[in-house]
Amino acid sequence: MPPRIHLSSPHLGSLERGFVDDAFASNWIAPLGPHVEAFQEEFARCVGAPHALALSSGTAALHLALRLVGVSPGDEVLVSTLTFSASVNPICYLGASPVFIDSERASWNMDPTLLSEELEARARSGRLPRAVVVVHLYGQSADLEPILAACDRHGVPVVEDAAEALGSTYKGRTPGTLGRVGIYSFNGNKIITTSGGGMLVSPDEELVRHALKLATQARDPAPHYQHSEIGYNYRLSNVLAAIGRGQLRVLEDRVAARRRNHDFYVRALAEVPGITFMPEAPWGRHTRWLTTLTIDPARFGANREAVRLALEREDIEARPVWKPMHLQPVFAAFERRGGQVAEELFQNGLCLPSGSNLTPDDLARVVEVVRAVHASRCRGT
């Protein structure tokens, strides 16, 4: 049987090996080090951010971001409902409560109109949130201008979760760099990876400086170990930063490869009824980190889960669209505005294999299974 096709596997090359060999030769293995500093500077230039801080994960970056914009016990934070739980968990780490905002259909991201309505209602009742977390899904930016405008009217800081959106654009700028703080992920399945890692960016130099202190166990400047606030062990190692430097150099190649995957799927499945691909919003470039589609069972002849299971039987990994956070048992008690759009996308949405190292034969295998499911249902088998 052919080898398993993964949803989004790491894609490493010789550039990364050279940087890692340098880290080993220097014996600079621990957190901090020259590759960490260089990675931060190179990443900041790449995305157009004034300041960047390399961290152990995107979740760690979001945790620090929320703490640094003032989120504390008893606060509320508005957040996209269609996302992974890592976008929400750090709100709860800080003793705050998430309030979930539904998606709009143009990008599948946070609906600016619903956000504005929620902020207006909360302003009237004296319950403004401490922050808004907007998530950029699957490689596509949310519609940031109306989101930022609504938050600015009420003095609410915006934290951008761009974990899935490195390489995308919003009106010529990089999502993650327009709010008060932005975060990125370099998890193994992301468009570039350090195996595990993340980055925090902000135009606020003092905020990033404080994030650095908190990420290094909040050590005060003293020759002995002294601490005046609670900190964390959140720094990225010099070795992983070395991998990141090599990966950053091929970011545009990785984006191009994933967009080619998407274009292949669109062409190959164009005549199959009931399939609709996630749209590319008019405000910027979608990296197609994951090629994502919805399946109309009435027209296609089978539902999303039947297709996913058929792919799995052929050793091909696919995944449903994120289950909305307001449907998750752990978050069921929290407030929400809307939810129907996110629920429909979850019910019918499927993520296809999208790695930048997929071969034409891999892509053809995926398409063959999808077409076969449709054909068999049409025949009634």
C-alpha cells in the first residue's frame, strides 16, 4: 500500500541543517543565543513588525499577550468561536471568561458586524471586555479594518491570533501586525515549523520587553535570583530558532506550493457537485495553509464524515473543520453572539491534505477517493 498521506507534515531542507550544525558547533543549545536573536530580527522584518519575541509555542505567546494587555480574573474576552481551543485556553488560564463571536461567510473568520453589535451592547450595560482575540483561520486574514475600528471606538485592545496565517496578507500588510499584539505558531503542522515554537510581535517595545522578562521566569535584574512577579519558562531554544531561520527563508516557496495544491483540488473536483472551497476574501492573499471545503450532502450524495472515513481507509489523513468553541463541552456555559455560520461550517467542512511536500501522485490519490465516494453514492452502492 502507498505510504500514508498526512494532513500537513513538516517540510525541512538543507538550509535548516546548516543553521542547526552551527548551533551544535558553538555548543549554544539552551534558550537564548545568537540564532534566537537573529530569528527574532529576521521574522520582524519578514512580517513588518517593529518588535518580535521568540517563544516556546503560539499558545505561550497568546498567554503572554493577554496578560500584557491586562486580562485578569473576572474579565471577559471576546474571541472567534470557529477556532482551535488554544485560542481560548489562555483566556481561562488568566481566570477570565471567553465570549464567542460567530464567523462571516466571506472569510470564515470573526464577523465584524456581530463584534460591533456585541461591543455596543456591552458599552451600554457597562460590561466592555478587557480584550478581543481575532483568529485568522486556515491561512486567511479576518477583515481587520472594521474589527479594529469597532474596538478602537470602545478602547478595547485587539490581540491577533495569526497562528495559522503566516504568509497571508491583509490589504498589503501581514495579519498579526495590525493589533496591539500578534502571535504566530511554528508547530510541526504549520506552514513553517521549528518543531514547536511561536512568536509574539507588537509595535509596543515596552510590552515586548516585559514579555521577555515574563517568559524568562520573571527574573529581576540582580546578580542573585530575585523575582517580583510570577513568570514562565516560555523561551525558544537556540537550536529550534536555528531551524526557524532556515524555514523562514523558504516561506514564499511553501506558500506557493500550498496554493498550487489548492488549485489542483479546485480543477480536479470542479465537476463534482456539492463541493465548495473556502473562499479567498477580496482583501488579501490566502496561503491555503489547509485546503478546506464544504460538502452539501444533498448534491454530493454523502456527507463530510463519509468522505473523511473513505480517505482514512486509504491511509489519507483529513480533518473536519474546527468544532466551534461554543459547542465544546468545556466552554458550553459561556456566552456567545451568533453561532449558526460556524456550526454549518463544522457540520459540512473538511480539510484536505495540504502539505507543501505533497507530490502530484499524492494529490491525485486524494482526488480519486473523493470522486469515488460521489460516484458510488450516485450509483446507490
